[in-house]
Amino acid sequence: MSEIENNIQGKKPKVSKLAIVSPLVVILGYFAGLTLAGWLKSNRFCALVGSWVYVLSLPVGLIAGIIADSRIHKSKGLLTGRVFSISGTILALILIVLIMIPPRHPRREYAYRIICGVNLRDLGIALQKYASDYDNKYPIVDKWCDLLLQHAGITEKHLVCRSAFKKGNQKLCHYAINPNAEPNSPEDIVLLFETHGGWNQFGGPEILTLENHNGKGCNVLFNDGRVEFLKPGRIAELKWGAEEKDSESIE
């Protein structure tokens, strides 16, 4: 009835400008922000600006939609445009919820773990092959990468953890050898493990890292050729030195 009365009095309802602004701000902020953040990743400042444009556009669009809807309701038919105000409000809420959900790429992370584990498995085979060709001894620890490349048929790709490489750690090798491990050492002793990038690295738990896989664990190759992805709580269980040596190895 209010719209009819207004028309009789010669007053035509107007579309609320604030209602139109609400979805426009959200949509333009979304595309402008993601364009800056996506196209200019090499420029950290532009990427940061793009992220803030996207994030700030959402509360602005949400508030504009709520205020516009309230004004339209109180105008008694003088203002229209609830379709715009409601759509802007809902769109802003949806995008805000999506921002609050932490991004996850479980399939990609799992794939990187698998590739890393396969690398260690192949390196374990190469170490066994080297030992069978060279008097049942593993390579000299400070030259193990070089010797495996030269004599065991592996390539540099076997030495790279894809997860670490994608994070910018583009060193040639992301694994280290345990100098205490020998072919006749116990089966459950650590042979190779993940570490920060380098070359011909060797050592023990002091250089083991969980950072290659976002702190969720690391791949470890045991002396029996078994590879496991160990979570942080199991790292302390690892064996780094041979508990027993038979008489032949002592001689």
C-alpha cells in the first residue's frame, strides 16, 4: 500500500545507491585483490596490497549491504534494491567464511611425501649396490653423494625433496647419511634421513629436520632398506649407533 500511496502523490521509489555499492565493492575487491596478489607474486609489496584490498572489501560490502537493507525497510517504499543489498551481504559473508578456513593441500603434501620416500628407497638400493661392489662398505660419508652419482646409477633428482624445493630450498641434496651405519649394522639403525639442503651431508639427529614437510614429520631410510614417514613424536625413538657388532666386523 505504501508504494501505491507514493505513486499517487507523484513520488516514485528510487533504487538505493548503497544497496548497489554492496555487491559491487565485494566483487571488484575480490577480483582486484586476487589479480594484484596473483599476477605480481614476485613483488611482495604489491602482493600484500592485493591481499589487503581483497580482505578489506568484504567488511565494507557487508556493512554497506546491512545499512542499505535497513534503510530500504524503513523508507516505506521510497527506496528499493533489496536484491542488491541482500546479495552483497550474503556474498561478503560467504567469502569471509572461506577466508577463515585455513587452506589445505593434503593431496599435494601427501604426494611430496611419497616422492620423497621413493627417493630414499632408491638411494637405499644404490647404497646396497655400492656396498656389494666395494668390499661391503658404504661410501665415504663426506663424499657419499658424489660416489653414488658416479658408481650407483642414481641421478641428482633422487637427492631432492620436492617439498623443500618448492619452498625455495633449492640446494642439490636434502638428505644426510648416518656415519655410524654400516652394511652389517642392525636393521633398524638410521641410514639416510631428511635434512636442510646441502651436499655430502652426514651426521645425526642434530641435523635432522621436519621443516621439509611443514613440521608434520620426515622420511627416514633404515639399514634394512625400509622407508618410513615418522611423525615428530617418533623421532626420539630412532637408533643412530650400532648397539652390537659381531666379531667379524671388529676384526
